[in-house]
Amino acid sequence: MTTPQILSFAVIAVMMAAFVWGRYRYDLVAAAALLVSVAVGIVPFDQMFSGFSDDIVIIVGSALLVSAGIARTGIMEAAIKRYAPNLSGVRTQLALLVITVTILSAFVKNIGALAIMIPIAFQFARRSNISPSVFLMPMSFGSLLGGLMTQVGTSPNIVVSRVREQLTGTPFTMFDFTPVGAALAVAGTIFLLFFYWLVPVRVKTGGALNEAIDIKNYLTEAVIVADSTVLGKTVADLLKLSGGDARVTSILRNRTMRMTPLPDAVLKADDILLLEGDPEALDRLVSQARLSVTGDRQGAEEDNSDIMAIEAVIGESSSLIGWTAQRLALYDRFKVNLLAVSRRGERLDRRLAEVRLRLGDVIVLQGSAAAMPEVLREFGCLPLAERAILLGSVRKGIVPVAVLAAAMAATALGLLPVPVAFFAAAVAMVLLKVIPVREVYQGLDGPILVMLAALIPVSDSLRSTGATQIIAGELARLGDVLPAAGALALILVAAMAVTPFLNNAATVLVMAPIAAQFAGDLGYRPEAFLMAVAIGAGSDFLTPIGHQCNTLVMGPGGYRFSDYPRLGLPLSFLVIAVAVPMLMLVWPMR
């Protein structure tokens, strides 16, 4: 080996060891590896920042934003309430998530299928009071398995089809991948459902401060309007929407008559409901029941995209102390709505506008994002740690799902490349005001994107220094002494091992010609070996960096680099055990 090749292997080995060690955050490790690679000369200066313009970074960033847009609408939560209202067991929930994302991934890009299902995973996690990490990694692995079933499911299948056409004149067709891919998907799904517990339970990194804000007794009031979904239904029907985390404390009818909220009490138009619970539960209840928390206090002429809600604590010098929102004429004077109040150790039972505010009360105020800082200063209120408060915000319903569906259809039909389609979808989410402009960069996971961008030139040093040719030579030597099944397994394992460092499409471009030459030298037909390369390149279950689906769930799941092999290594062995005999059965070696 040459000195650059030795250095390339050494940098990547040390980097992987640092990832597994976990002492330093993954983006810092990747950035340090990039600097070292430049310092020792295996990454040229003019290629140092090439990763920031790479398609993978665009795809992952865009998918994160699209997924955040879908989650914000609450449409997936509504779908769960309608089609799976009693799904409570963790394994049952996991089965629905994994099977759905696996099947979807066969027909649309697997990262798109995963983006659709991530909000549902978070809803299931809230319902079962568990960490989303229990669901997200199995879902990612399921999306990879589903992508193996058709030509359009994942990039390696498309690339290997073109390579076969260049080598033999005949490309693989849409469903040539299905017999072997379906067998792997079935076996892999069964494995994930029985061994999901191998995934460590994690909490999203950086979320500890927000989670420390644990306010369960917010009081808000909402009005039953003409298009409310619970109009004519009972209080019990309404409370089902919150998952049991909110309660109706009182019902005001005709503005004056106070009613006890018995479970069988029927809700009528213009009823005012006093609701108590945590912000997420109240938001789910209000949005899915289509209640109004602002009444007629927000004019149609106002720009809803500039409206925000924020939690704040009433300080000792606050001008709000001793006053009610009604006496202050809060909206008329300041264009601010009081949406909710929480008081430690006390249950509030008055109408929101009649609650006399005290020192230490936590309030939720809604108003213009531009004016809110000045309003808080004037009121003498201290904002809490920033977190999403959606209560009373405007939702766009089916719009984000339609945007994502259009993006996936464009990629499936070959009208647009994946990065272009997903970038356009992300921009559309902002232009159509699904996500307010001020929240765009909150939806992006900066550390994940920096890690990807830094790793791409480091990993490419294997190719640029010729280290991959050394790998090819060693494979050829080993293949001479192995039986047919062993030679096929060798190519499959090699593709699995290389894909974290070259990304899956690049792995096929590097490994497919090697596999075809390897098969020809041993007297075998190339199809089974090309298929083995596609399967190996699409089956990175060991790292978060080999496939964008694994990267997509790393931040939301709070996973560490070393978490992936715990579930991924036995799954990789299962893929090898199933794929090799199936390939030999479906694609004759001679």
C-alpha cells in the first residue's frame, strides 16, 4: 500500500473508534476527521467542503423539514384516531409502523416513506409513554428492507440496473428485485418485531432542558364552532382525542349557564369549554376537534404566519399581577391573546378572562412574533426555554401530505432527481406557510447535517487514494478458494462493509464492476453478484452514515453511533443467511 492509502485507512479507523467510544459528539468527531484528512493530504484543499453541497445533505435536511411540516399539522394523529384508535401495545404499534414503512418503501423512495411515518411514531410514543427511540431505528431498518423489493425503492437498485445494462445490454426490470427483496423484507420485519428491544432506550440529545418544563395543569378555554368535529357528540368523545391527558373542567352554555362535564353530556354550538392538561394534549384536543381558542379576537386580515404562542412566567415586577385579561382588555390594547394559565398547586376553575393573575403564574400568550419580545418586556414576564407551543396555531391540513406525495411521485416517475424533489417540497412547506419562517431552522438538525458534510470527503478518500482497488484485489484472491455460495456471500459482505464510507450509490458504482469481473474470472454469470452488490449497498444496518434513512432518525431518536450495531449486526447476519440461497435460487450461477 502507498502512504496515502495507509493514511486513509488509518483516519477512517480512528474516526470509527471515536464514534463508537462516544466521548465527543458525532459532528465534532467528523469535523476533526476532516481536518486531519486535509492535514495529512488525503483530502485536497479544494475538496474540503464539497460535502456541504452533496445531494445526501440536501436530501436529509429537506426530509427533516418535510417531516416536521407533516407533524405540525396533526393529520397523522387524526389518522391514528380514525384507523387505529385502540392500538396500545408497543409491539402492535411497532408492527403497524414497520410493516407500513416497509411496504411504502417498495414503491416510493424509502426516505420519503420514513418521513411520512415518523410523526406517527412520535404519537405512538406519547400514547404509550415510551421513548420514540423504540420505534425509529426499526422503522429505518424496515425502510431499507422495503427498498430492496423494487427497482425504484432505493438508489442502489437503480444504479445496479444501469450497470447490468452496460455490461450485458439488458437492464434489470422493476420487479426483478422482488423475489429476493420480498424474502428479505419478510424475514427482516419478523426479526425487528421480536428483537426491537436490542435498541437502547434513548432521549433526543439536547432535549433535557425542555423536558424539565413539565407543566400538566394549564387551563384554557375553547369554543364549539360550526365546523367542530365534536359538535353533537359527547364529552367522552371529545376527551378521546387527547389520549387521556386533558380534561374538561366545566361547560358554559349561553355564556352564563355552567354545566357539569359529565361523560355523556352532549356538546352544542357556542358551548365554551374550560379545559385542563399539558400543552401537547390540549393542542391535540383543540386541533382535532376543530375548536376555537381565540373566538372572534383574531381578525381574518391578520397574517397567521406571523402569529406565535409562547410560555412565560409572571415576574415580581409584572404589571399583570392582580389583573385579569378581561380588565386589561389584553387583545384590544396589545393585540395579544391569553391562551392558557397554569398555577402551581392550584386548580383554576374560572373562565380564562376572569382569572386574576399572580406572581409565578405560567401563561401562554399568542400574538405577533415581531411584537412579542416588546410585549413580554412591557408585561414584566420571563419567557421559558424555547419549545414548540402549537395551541391555537393555524394548520394546513392535507397540504403538506399532498406536497410530499407530489415529491415522491415525481421521483418514482423519473421526473425529478430525489434531492431536487425533496428540496422543492421543503421550500413549498415554507411558501405555503405549513411551517412558519421563524421555525424553519428549528426543524433542521444541524449536528447531523454537519456530520454528513464532513464525512463525505473523508470517506471519498478511500476511492481517490486507490484504497478500494486494494479491497478488490483481496476479494479476488479470497474468491479463488471459496465455493459458489461463499464467493457470493463475500461480495455481499464487502458491499455491506464499504457502503458506510462511499454512500450506497457510490458503493454500487465501485463494487458492481468488481463483482462482475469477479464472477467472470470464476466462471459464473454476473446477475447474482450484481444483485448481491445492490442488496449489500442497500443494507447498511451498522452505522447512521451509510444511508440517509439511518441518518434521518439519529437526531430524533437520540441514538449514539454505537447503538446501530446492537440491532443492525444480527439483522445483517440474517440478511446474508437469507439472501445468498435466495440469490442462487432465483439467479442461476451458471
